[in-house]
Amino acid sequence: MSDNRPIGVLDSGLGGLTVVKEVIRQLPNEDVIFIGDEARMPYGVKTHEQIISYTREMVQYLISQNVKLIIFGCNTATANAYQKLSQEFTVPMIGIIKPGAKEATEVTKSNHIGVIATESTVNSKSYNKIIGELNSQIDVLGVPAQKFVAIVESDEANSKEAQTEIETTLRPFKDSEYDTLILGCTHFPMLKKQINNYLPDTKLVDPAVSTVVQAKNYLMKNDLLTDNKNRTIELHATSGITEFSKLAKRWLATDIKEISLVNIGGNDERNNHSN
């Protein structure tokens, strides 16, 4: 059995490309369709209802593209909308928080885990809850790192300002008992090098890795893998396509069939410049 339909990945912006990169690495034959809601990002400062509504529109878009599985490549969307939307739609969905939380509990030696994420994800305490269920002995400290999203989106990772922001935000974890840090926003692996420089002895957990492992297991178990040898990658964004395209090409470093601007949910706040 073989299922040639693509895997869908959604995100509030371009951070979900870190998940796409993992899909490319772990599932080299699978077609991928990605949508990033650049027009309305960041989601981390939006209301719970807005996040559900925006994420629903991305899910509907991916369903219209006939995907066989949707990966929430966004912690904020997973924390706020995954549970509701996975009940609303029949297409299988995988959220990014649980696999990352599980991996962190397996990695920590000190039973102290840090989480950096958007304000919304930190406030939802999603990581705390899941880690607590897995091991009640583990202490979790969540720190909002909302500005990291803007650093990645504006391609400023190597700037002096970014370095200062990273050091200020991560200070609670410096020389502390926290031996493991979850990068609880899919934008943050794009800052791995800079975070590592400041916290060289801390084990960084990128939830994208274990999330795609889970996706792969699901596809194998349900006979949904493809034997397609000519994989295609399609990337769609709701705004800012020129900047998105530049970063996507550099980050993924692979052949991309299409990068295009799409309109979902009739949103007007977009700067329609296509490349």
C-alpha cells in the first residue's frame, strides 16, 4: 500500500519550516505542503479565540490541498487550538508539544527543565502539564521569549541586539540547575547556535525532531507512507512572500517546487507583494 497524498504543516509564520526540514530529513519520499500565516503572526500575543480561528483557516486550507496528515508546526497553535480542531476535523493531526515534553523528560538528569516559548504558550502551561503527567518530580520553568520570533522573522539572528536579547531572556537558566531547555516555539531552532553559545552546557530539545518521529510512526502503522521517489515541497505564506522566500530557501537548502502567496480567511491586513 502507498499513499501519495502530501503531509501538511502549518505555522503562524516561518518557524514551522524547522518542522518541514525534519520531515525532509526523516521522510525523504514524502511531499510536503506548508502554510505560514505571515499576515497575522505573531500568534503568541493573540487571544485564545483568535488563535483557534486562524489555525482553523490554515487547517481548512491544507484539507483543500488533500493532505493525509497535518502537523501543527506551531507551539502556540498546538497549545490553544489542537485539541479543539482535532475533534472538529477527521484528518489526522499531530501537535508539537507532547513529543517535545516527552523527549525533555527523558533527557534531563537534574529534573529541572526550562521552556522558552511565546507568551501564549508559556501562559497556557501546556509543557508544565504534560511534563507533570509524565514525571511529577520534574521542576519546569517557563520563560516567555516573544521577541525571539521577531528576531528570526526579520533575519537578525546574528545582530548585536539579538545577542543582548538572548542573554537577557535566558539569564534565569545561566549557571542554574536547569540542564535541559525546550525550544518551545518552532522559530527558536533557527537561534540554536546563539542559544548554545550562551548556555553551552544546557541540552537543547527541538520538539520538531520527536514530532516528526511520531508522524513517521503514525504513517507506517496506518500504511500511509508513499513510495514516491520524486518528492515535492510547496510553501505558502499569507504575506511577506519575498522575505519568506529568501529565508525558506536558505534554511531548507533543498529543491522547492513552489513558494507562493495565498489568501485564507479573507484577511485584509496583508502586504500583497509577490516575487
